[in-house]
Amino acid sequence: MTDSAIDRIKEQIEGNKVILYMKGTPSMPQCGFSARTVDALKQCGREFAYVNVLADPEVRAHLPQYAQWPTFPQLWVQGELIGGCDIVMEMHESGELQSTIDGAFA
């Protein structure tokens, strides 16, 4: 892993209360899992940062190793990996996602 890529990932995660590493952008997701995750986040009514891993090959290559999570999207809240689409959707359906996101802004 390159130090510069890891440093950038750390800065992104630490510098944003909620950040989503995804394929595409929130207005134009480029995979169904990213689209579903964005929809769930938008329903929480809070702003979130994102990184389009398709446009940033270094992050795409190194984040799975850093996070110990192999796939995208990846949702991070307050510096902690929440998980991918399936976990986010389960949390959304139970109401836990809303409280987690709200807690980041409390």
C-alpha cells in the first residue's frame, strides 16, 4: 500500500462525519448496490461526503486492505466502518441507520 493513498483515505474518513465510498456519484450511481445505499442515506436527511472509487484508482485499490472490507460501497460514520449495502439496508429497515447518522451530527 502506498503511504500517500493511505494518508488520503485516513484524511477522508477522519475529515467527514459520514462518508460513502461508492461506484459513481450520488446523482449518478454506477452500480445497483451504490444506488441503494445512496437512497437509504438520502432518506436520513443528512449531508454525506462521498468518494467515487471509479474515478480514484488508488483509493479503489487500497481501501479494501485498509478497511479489511473487500467490496464497495463502504459506509463510514465517525471514523468507523459501518459496512456495505446489505448492512446499510438492514440498518435502514430497522431504523438503526437513521439513529446512527443522527448521532454523528449530535
